Amino acid sequence: MSLLNNELQTAEYSEEALTLLAKAIVPDVIEFYNSEFGKRYFKEWLKAHPEYQDGKQIA
């Protein structure tokens, strides 16, 4: 199978594996968005994506 095809590739992961991944990356994501750079980045990102400004698109 070609890695360049347009089909959506999916994989199933256990809940345990996904929980471990989340526990590993979430603290860094929170730290980034709490930093001054992260706050500026998010503000600029919202300007480029106004559909998310009211918070209704976030699932």
C-alpha cells in the first residue's frame, strides 16, 4: 500500500494507551497556552479562525 494515497488511515488504540499519551502531553499543552507566547499565539489563531471565537465549535 502506498503511503501517499488519499485514503484516510485509521488505527485503534486501547483506552490505556490514549490515557498515557494524554497524561504525557497535556501538561506541556497547558504550560504552552498559559505562557505569554501561547496566549499571543492563541489570540492570533482566533483572528484567523473567527468561527471558534464564541466557543461553540470546540467539542
